[in-house]
Amino acid sequence: MSDPAEFVCRGAPRDLGLDQAGVDPKAIRREARAARRGRGDSDRDERIARDVRRFFPHLSERIEGLARGSRARPRDLARILGRELALEDGRARRASAGLAVGVAGERTGAGPLLGRSLDLPRERTPRVRLRRSIPENDYRSLEVVVPWLVAPIAGVNEHGLAVTVTSVPPNRRAIAECLAPATLLAQDCLQRFDRVDKAMEWCERRPAGGSASLLLADAEGALAAVTVDGRSRRARPPGDGVLVGLGRSLRCTTVEKACLAAESCDVERLFGILRSHDGTMRGDDDSTCRHGEEQQTEGLVILDPARRRLLLVDEPPCRSSLDALRSVSV
């Protein structure tokens, strides 16, 4: 396995987007062309762009920088972002598919851990990258991203706040009032907050669309989840020391049971749970390590907020070993 590519974004929001665009502009344009060829709704694309400008102005500026730097059309990037709502016409191409789990300190023997599978499209699997964000006047963070999205899949910041986000197909109510995907909240949390309680308050108040969940942990030992369903918000503490984000129900149940059954759920044990085929060799869409018709697990990340680090493998974890986990600190 080669080390995941790492890059730095620095400065004002538009500069952050420009820096990201410079890393792999061909990949961004290729994804933009694919979005243009697919089924879409131009009115919905415009609504997505409008709602992002209104409710996530810094991220809107990042997207402008990403479009300018890569020479991609802004409307195509809006369509790509719309996939994260997990609507029918973009469900298989979204980056926010996956499985996320949080384990409290009493189960790890140290601080809390967040784990997340990196489920990506089989059709043209993008390689995840590590991004160091150094925003002007906000907190530095280390994040797992795909090149054409400005918000991360998972990350940890300089103060030890860690975040993962996953999404599922929404009902009509969840997209009726806002089409800025709730997955964008992950970037806000990393840039603005150092504690779980502050990030939760922001997520509970901020308008966003779709059905998604954020798992949050911090260096002080706090662990919680916020589930977004359009205007509705639900905060959850860790029941019996384990939290699972939104995802395919059988996978979520399997991982939750495995974490609860473990005598100690440290990094090694969590890695073993997330790389499992659940006692079979099928590895289908309901397996923890997923090898389905549309998406497959192309890696996993474990966030360790107490040490302000993440551990990442960017190949199917079932083919990997604990030694392959690359540890990177903020």
C-alpha cells in the first residue's frame, strides 16, 4: 500500500478552494463531466447552490475557488454536491455513504475513538486524500476528503475535536426547506469548535437538508451523535458506550453488537471489526467491509481525538493488516 496523498489548503475560504483544486484538477473536471452526463435537475442544482451560499457562505466561497482553480463549471460542482443528499439519481456516487461508529473511553481503555469505513463508487473509485486545512482565523484540521468535495468525510482538529459524517436516502420532508446537504456541517464543526457540546449546539441550530448523522468526540472524553432529518434534529449520548451513525441497517447492527461484545475496543479491536466480512466471504452490500454492486469499502479511518491524530488505510481493509494503518497527527 502507498501512503495516502496529502496536501495543504491555507488562507481565506476562496484560497482554500483554489489550493484544493491545484492538487488534482483533472479528477475534478472528470467528475464534473460525469455529473453533467448523468440524470439531473437544473432547478435543483440552482437551489443547492443558493442554499449553500445562504447557510454555508464560507464553504460556498471554497466551492467557487475549487471551480475556478480546476476550470470546472460551478453548476456541475453543485450537482456533485447534491449527490450527498442521497437522492435516487446520485445515491451510488456519494462520498457520504459508509459506516461510522463511536466508542467511549470506558470501552477503549483510553479516550473515545471514532471509526469510519470509506465506501466509494465501484464504477470509478476515487482515491481518498488527506487534507490539512489551515483556514484564516479558524482552527487547523486534518481531514479525509475526495478531490471534488470541499467538506470532509471525517477529520480531527488541533484542539482534539473529531467528526465523522454519513448519509442515507431522505424522505421528502428532509429536503423540503433546504438543499444544502447536512454533510457540510462536518467542516463547520472542525473549523469553529473545540468541544463536542459547542459543535452539537451548532448542528442543532444550523439549517441543512437531507438525512445524515454526525458522530462527535473530543479530547476531554465526550462522545455524542447528532442526527439531521431536514429541520428535525436528534442528539444522542452513547448508549452503553457505543454510538453508530446512519447507514445500512444490517451493517450498523452488526458493528454495534461487535463493539458491545468486545471486552476492550481499542484501535486494534476497532480495526478488526471494521475490516470484517462478518463470518462469511461474501463481502456484499450488507457486510461490514463492503463489496457490493455499486459501492465498495476502499479504506477506513480511525480518529483519536485525545492524541489529535487519525489512522488511515486507503485500500480495502479486508486485504490489509493493522501494520498498514498510517498514523498522522494534526
